[in-house]
Amino acid sequence: MSKFGNYVKESYDELVHKVSWPTFKELQSSAIVVAVAALILAVVIFLMDFVFGVQNGGWHGILGFIYDIIR
């Protein structure tokens, strides 16, 4: 049990005294960067899904629509 208590004590000491926590301003800017990156990724995935479409459903994407016109 002494090892566990020592682990908790050292963990607390490290979190309080040795870790450099970001300021609120840095945290806000990082959150904005993550939100913008997630939005860009979501748009790219949506566009890929829209272009290639669902193969078993009624919609086959833009490429499927073009292939249907060509046939």
C-alpha cells in the first residue's frame, strides 16, 4: 500500500509543480484550430460521399449520375 500512496503523492506533485498548463487564451486558440480542422474534414468527407454516393441505394453519387447519362 505504501507504493500506491507514494505513486499518488508523486503524481500530484508532478501535476501541480512540473506540468506547464496552457493559459485560457492558448486553450481557446487551440480549440478554434481543432474546430476548424474538424469542420474542414467533415466537409471533405461529405463531398466524397456525395460524389461517390451510396452504391446500393437510389443515389449513386454524381459519378453514377454521369455514368447513367453516358449509357
